Amino acid sequence: MTHRLVGLPAPDFTLLDQDGIAVSTESLRGAEALLVFIPYAFSPVCTYEIEQLRDAEDLASVDARIVVINCDSTYVNQEWAYQNKFEGTLLSDFWPHGDVSRKYRVFDEELGRAKRCSFHLDAQGVVDWALESPTGDSRDLTEYRKVLGLIG
């Protein structure tokens, strides 16, 4: 099933990364972007996913911005990045709680967290691909490699 946002402009947001630096959809335009929504910092599957992103040298070599978004605080994300030696971008959708996750239609109202969903934005900021995985299943980096044109 295709996500309802595919084909539409990405919803606007401005969130703080783990270092307190603002990142917006506007700042992502001009190059491809991959938005990776995750449920919880420090959970086993989410930690596995950022370790996979950290270690994927081929993904780091493409002209695309990869950002991880969760509903944890900036301080939690800062410690999580530090403990996992993750130098990528972790965005905090903490307050208003889950606002951006709601805009992307991936907020789990019952559990108060983002669902495990990824979006690819083209250089103009249009959502052209989405992938949702069950909460307990990590996403396969092969899917990211395909959408970023690293493999056919």
C-alpha cells in the first residue's frame, strides 16, 4: 500500500537536532533527503537501525541528507548519539509532542511515539517514496540503497 503523502510536497517542519541546531524541510531542499522515523531512542531495534546507518559508508557517500526523527527530547538524542558514536542527524519531535510525526501521519496516538516509517524526498521537497515497517522489525538498508540509486 502506498503512503498517502507520496506525490505530495513534504510537510514543513523545523526541529532541533541532538546538538540543538535547527533543521527544517527548507534546509533539506536542493538535495535528496531520507527521513527515518523511529519509535524510541535506546530501544534494541532502533539502536540497531542507527548503528546500521552509522556503519553504512555507501549511504554516507551519496548526496542525500539522512535524518532520524523520534519523539524523544534533544537531550536523550544527544546521549543516544554519543553512546552509539552516531554522527548523523537525530531530530527531536518532542514538543509539541509528536507534531511532525502527526504531519507525516506516522504518530501512534496510543503509545505516544512515531511509527517505524521512512520517507524519501526529492530535491524539490516532494515525497516520492515511503516505507513502513512493523514496530519490532528493523528496516532493510537495501531499500534505502535502492531509493538512493546505489543499487538497481
